[in-house]
Amino acid sequence: MIQSLQKKDKYHFAKTHQNSSLRYLCGFAPLHVFSISGCLPQNFAVSDFLLIMSIVKAEGIVIHTMNVRESSKLVTLFTREHGLLKLDAKAARTSKSRLRGNLELFSVVHLVYYEKENRELQFMSQAERLEGFPELQTDLEKLGYASACCELIRRTQAGVEAKPRLYPVLLETLRAMNTAQEPRLLFWGFQMKLLGMLGLAPNLQYCLNCKTPSTASGEHGDAAVWHFHVTRGGFICPNCAGHTGALPLSGESLRVLSNFQTWPPAKLTRFKISPAATAEIAAFFRAYLSHHLEEAGALSSLKFVKEIKQDLQTRQKS
């Protein structure tokens, strides 16, 4: 019915039917959370509503929230089937809201929302928390690295098709990080898997020059200096030394980076790496991501982690 109305007729229809949901369908008012039952006039069939608005159920991870108006929230979720979703959770912060307590950061939720085609912001109807990660809320370092994972999702997945294989990677990373002793390793592992799914994975299989496989790193020993060429996206073995502009990598660092590509997040918690390898791997990710993935630059969450560590070091010295 509404689709057949001309613009002036839609305006008259919206003015006549003051119900907020009907005014929204005509394009003259924001939609609030509502029930279809009882909100439509007698001459307005539910089928007319469904032509314009779909009711969608999904599972998602809350990766960002922002308080808006007096009692509502804007919630960004990452889902397997629908990718990145931005939802308006009307009155979610009121004491009587069924949404209250179900939309905490990093929560895994089952949600129901109203979807209008070609609209960036959709509207949440229901949310039920399925899983939460309390350590990610209370441990500041874990909070920072978990937020950095979510920040990467927000920067790289906005406006693109859903990547179903990326959803379990984020979920398993958050689960492992909740109990991990070294959350930074899990963040690095997440970055490496994300690069692979974006088609930007570095070549860690063989030397760019002589094709020596990376498995030969053990033959040279951990002290041997390999190099990674950021622009070319691959490593150079010790036998092809002398190349400038490449990052030095020990055999230990090269093996760890290779494991980041294949090991599941839970297995990464077993890593014990030297301080020297830690510094090399950190330098690798800074250089590689700044060159190949501009969206990963200057993550505010990592700035937060850096400030936490600096504050801790200051306290330890005093």
C-alpha cells in the first residue's frame, strides 16, 4: 500500500497516522522499538509492513557502544551472516528495559532487529546475552587489546560484504584473551589472521630471492638474522644478506609469525618468547600494517595500552 503512494500522499498519510512506526515507514520520523501487533490501522495490512521492513534474527558480538539521548544506546555488533551492524537500542539504559545488561562490550548476544533496506542504522527489538568475558572488562591491558581487535573490525569491515570465517576468529580470540596471561600475543595472532582474510597475508613460506623455505630457519639457529622486506611482503634468508630497507628477524621471530598464521587462538596462549623476539615482532606489525593496511594505523586502543604500561612502569620506579 505505502509503496504505491506518491510523495504528497505519503506526507498526508504520515500526518493522518501519528503512530511513530507508520510515520517512519513513510520516511518522516525515526522508528522506535515497537510491536507490529496493534500498531497498524485497519486498512494497513501486516504484509504492507513486511514489504518495507524485515525482522532479522542473528548472533553477534558487541564491539562498540555509545550512549545517545537520555536513555538509549547506539550499538555496533559484528555478526557471522550480516557482517557489521549498527543498531539503535531505544531506551536500553532505563531500569525497566529488557535490553539493559545484555549489551555490555564484548558480549555475545542473540538479537532481533528491524531492517530497512539501504539504511545504515537499523533498530534493535530484542537482545539476549549468550556469553560474556568479565576479565576483558576488569583487566585494563586485556580491555585495551580486546578493544583493539574490535577497532580493527570496525575499520576494515564497514561497508563490505560479510566474512563468515572472520566471526569465529574474533570470538575465539576474545575467549582466549579472557584467561590469557599475555593478551598481546592473541592480538598479534588476530591481526595476522585478519590480514589473511583481507588478502594481505605476508609471505612467510620461502625466501623472496633464493626460495629457501622458512622451515630452514631452525637449521640456521635462532641467532641467525633473517630480514623481512615490508614493501615486497616477504622475508629474505641469511644467505641472501646485504639487502637494505628490510626488518631484521631472528629465527625465533620468524617461527612465531608463521604460527600466528595457522595456530588457533587458544594455542597461542602457550607461547613463551624472548624479549628480543617480542621487540622484533612488534616492529614487524607496526611496519607491515602501516604499509599494507592503512585502516590499522594509530589505533586508539593501542594508545590506551601504551599509557597503561607507562603508568605501571612509573609506579614501579617510585
